Amino acid sequence: MVNIIWVSLFVIGIIFAGINGTMDKVNSAVFDGAKEAVVICIGLISVLTFWLGLMRIAEKAGLLRALSWVLRPVAKRLFPDIPKDHPAMGYILSNMSANMFGLGNAATPMGIKAMEELKKLNGGSNEASRSMITLLAINTASITLIPTTVISIRMQYGSVSPTEIVGTTILATAVSTAGAILTDRYFHYRRTNRRM
Amino acid sequence: MAWITAISVWLIPLIIAIVLVAGTLKRVPTYEIFVEGAKEGVKMSFSIIPYLVGMMVAISVFRESGAMEFFVSLFRPALEMAGVPAEIVPLALIRPLSGTGALGMTSDLIATHGPDSFIGRLASTMQGSTDTTFYVLTVYFGAVGIKKMGDALKVGLIADVIGITAAIIIVSLVFL
């Protein structure tokens, strides 16, 4: 699936450039795209380094376990495959709470840590497990309470009420998260039924 | 709404303080443990590079060649019939593909139509209520070396469609 999409993006793009005569733009796109990706990763180094360091302290201090204990009733239903008190649950919950406050920079390292723990749970296989897909679905729908970036853009352009979209954003995000969870469940049951 | 900004400003320093104080109380050798965990962050950032470079080059070729624009114009009539304002169509289609692209487009829509216009509010809500599926997928799975994604991409894209539809309906109900 990923392979097909990846190749199609290139091939369709190049064919189009041939028809439109925009081949020079494709040439610069190759280098600009690569550069942008590296710039993002370099930017991630600072954030990942600091947060993963801090999170290691949180883990050793037992904070992750405390957090997952508080929110366990909800999380247990979302991730039935994760054993009780497993560190993965703590990371998932910190990832979700960081997302809620629009702290994407803090959410990413915790999401990655969670994925790592889930991979261990899955015997180190390079295949996505059920819990991984659920975590991903929740992240792409991104439960947001405070869309900080958007609010700052609205301020920049002189909005009378920059935060008036907070309510609609919360509603929309709640619907999309619910949708993501339901879709995830649907695909999960389809997978298991096929196997039986 | 001042409390919302206050929470955003206070949250990160507060988390840092709580973690450090809790660590000290539990007699964790805080600084050594920090460095140990932080090293992992450096390694992780480098391991993401190949995944992100591969994906972002493909997407920027697709966009710069004009192919993205063509597909947007292809979907436009159908989406407009469904009640999606024409100005918002490109944003809706690019949101799952490119985070920077979508952010640029949102700023552009807010700049041209004004932040307090219907389009401005809709763009703001859409930008805030879903995330870039391709980016999340690439970074999260890339960092831990997941090669078989299973249904993850399908689930993510369907969630995007639901989110964008919800944004349009909710903003229309609240602000029209």
C-alpha cells in the first residue's frame, strides 16, 4: 500500500511535469523536499533529546504508571491488548494529553516512545500491531483542546476574537477522533474475521 | 478565554517541575537519567531522516509538478455540490499530505478572506482539528522501524475525511 502510493506520487508527478512543462520545478522539488525533511528532523533533535531525557526521569519516578492508573478505565477499552501497568500505556496517555493542549512538539517524542514499547510487546516484529494502528489513528485525528498555532495566526491577522474557533475545533476534533476509533475498530474486526 | 492561553504557557514548565521534583523525592539520579534518556532522542531523530526524506520528496514532486492542483480541480465540482466552499477545497485535500503546505494555505486563506470571515473560521477549525496523516505515519512508524503498516493508512485517511466533514458541518451550524 505505502509502496504503491509512494511510487505513484513520483510517477504521476513526473508525467504531469512532462505535460505541463514544469520539469524544472520537479528538479528543484526533489532537492527542496529532501532539504525540508532534513530540516524537520534536525529540528526534532532538540525536542526529542530534551523530552526523552525528561520522560526517562518521569518513568523512573513512577509518574507514568501513576498517570496510566488514573486514566486506565478509558485507555483499557481503547487498547485492550496492552497488559496492566505496562509502560506503553503511560506513554500513550502522555502523548494524548500533550496533543490535547496543542503541544505537538511534546507529543511526538512520547508517541514514538509508546510505539517502541508497543513494538516490544509485539515481539519486535516490523509489522504494525493492533494497538499501534489505534494509537496512530488517534494521533492523525489529533484530539485538540487548544489549537495554539491557529490562534497565533489569527492574532497575527488582526482577528477580533482569535479564540472563537476553539469551540468548533474541540467539537470537530471530538467527532474526528470518535470516527478514527470507530474506523480502527471496523478494520480490526474485519482483519480478525478474515483470519478465522 | 485568557485562561486557555494561560494554561498553554504554564503547562510545559509545570510538567518539567513536577517530573524533576517527583524524581528527586523518589531518589532518582535525575541528571544521569536525563542524559541516558536524551541520548536515545538523538539516535531517534537520525533514524527518522530516511523515512521523512523519502516521503517529502515524493510529495513535493507531486505538488510542484502541478499534479496536486489537477487532482484538486478534479475533485472540486463534486465537493462543491456537496456544499464545500470552493476556496476551502485545496486545503481539505492537502491537509493529510503536507503539514507545512496546509499551514501555508490556512495562513493564506485567513490573510485573503480575513480571520473572522466564514472561510477564515472554517480554515482555522480544519487546520486545528486534524493532523497530517502522512507525517504522523512516517515519523511514528519510521522511528521504530515498522515496515508493514497494515490498515494504518486507510484508517488515518478515513479519519481525515470524517474530521474535515465534521469541521464544515459544525462551522456552518455555529457561524452561519
